[in-house]
Amino acid sequence: MNIFRLTGDLSHLAAIIILLLKIWKTRSCAGISGKSQILFAIVFTTRYLDLLSSFISLYNTSMKVIYIGCAYATVYLIYMKFRATYDGNHDSFRVEFLVVPVGGLAVLINHDFSFLEILWTFSIYLESVAILPQLFMISKTGEAETITTHYLFCLGLYRALYIVNWIWRYYFEAFFDLIAIVAGVVQTILYCDFFYLYVTKVLKGKKLSLPA
Amino acid sequence: REFVFQHDEL
């Protein structure tokens, strides 16, 4: 464990908590893509099946349980409890265009052709594109609540910090996992234009609104 | 048997 990975995990946890609290406190999921949240729940489920079979550390296990719990709680709030506030018309990204190619790629390119390893690879590839429905929804509505932009910033920052963690592990532990690195770089690149808007607008106190 | 990855990252 290194400071970059720990900060990354805490940034990821912050993002998950921010979103859950935003929906719970405002009793509304306006502007939130339910599809992205379903994809994240799938990412955590397929990646953390090893919860049942292997124990790495208390930190590792507890974080996995928290991530899975929060992900399903968020999906529940969006599609059940506050479904009246769910903006289905703008959450129209065709996720099958993500899940099918990612599933195929996971079967073709992986470290080991075993059930758990292919699911892990699927989860890594899926996570790199899981935010697309959310970014697509913001581009359609042309704006995002400030709290949502903080959620997205923490979420994007987490994988950017993981890239630094992988650089660190390469030099100090001679460890690298090319599948995670390539997917992580793609994932972080997808946030770049959002990062630009976040820094130039939200941090200056303006509302995030895209040129319509 | 080939060493299978023990993924220690979240």
C-alpha cells in the first residue's frame, strides 16, 4: 500500500458517499445517470466476488463491502425510493454498446482464462467506460448541480491517483498490471474535458453549464 | 500451474 493508492481509495469512497448523501438529503436524483450507477454496481459485483474466497486485509475486505453496499443503495434510491425524480429521458445512453464489447474484450484479453479472472477483467474494462452515461446525460441537459461535479471530480481523481500508484509500484515493487493500467488511463482520459470545466468553472464559483 | 493473479487492489 502507498499513499497514492490510499488517497485514491479515499477519493473513491468520498465520491460514493457524496453521491449517496446528495440523493438522500435532497431526496432527489435529478441530473444523476441511473445507468452509470447500475454499471458501477456491476463493476463492484464482478470484481469483488473474491470476497468469498480470499482474504487480503481488513482494509481490503471492509472497503469492498462498503463499495458494494453503497453502490446497491444508490441504485435502490434512484430506481425505487426516489424514482419519481429520476430523469429517464436524459439518461438515454445505450449501455449495451458498452457492456457487449467490454464483455467480448474481457474474454479475448485477460491474464488467465478462468472464471474469476475473466470477471475481474470485465470489471476493469467496464469501469473505464461506466461514467459515459453520466457524462452523456450532462452533455444532454447542458448543466450539472455543483454537488454532482464534486462527485465526478473525486471519482475521476481516484483513478488518476491509481495511475501514480502504478508508477510507484513499477519502480519500487517491480509490479505492473498492464490491463489495469491501460483501462485506468482510458478512464482518466474520459474525465479530461470534465476536469477542465471543473477547474475553470466550478472552482471559480460558477455553475457548470456546457455551451448548449 | 501458472501463477494466477492475486489482485490486491480495490
